[in-house]
Amino acid sequence: MPDSFIDNYKAKHQHPLNQLTHSVGIPLIVVSLPLFFLSWRWALVLFAVGWALQFIGHAIEGNRPAFLKNPLYLL
């Protein structure tokens, strides 16, 4: 990714609580994806909690998630 993506990401993730919610939320989302094949209910719970943490972190930070402007940030 170009430096501008990285710089923009860093700028939107300065607050320690936002960083913490992302440190927990992103792994929950990642783990939920293959779990859908084994237990879709648990996968859905993990997926929803992971995304909720992402949005809570951005509310604390006072900005919107970057992927709302550019879906490439989801990668």
C-alpha cells in the first residue's frame, strides 16, 4: 500500500483505547470467518462483536472508519 494509506491509517488510530479495540476486534473478525463453516452462530457473534469494537474505537477517537471513504482499507 502506498505511504498515504499507512499515514492516513495511523492518523485515524492515535487514541490508545481505539488501538486496544482494534487489537481485540480485528482478530475476532478474522477468527470468525473460517468459524462460519463450523458454527455459524458463534461466528456471527464474534463477527458482530469485532465490528462493534471497531466502531466503538472510532467513536472514542472521534472519527469515522477509513473504509467508509475507501473500501481498500478493509484489506
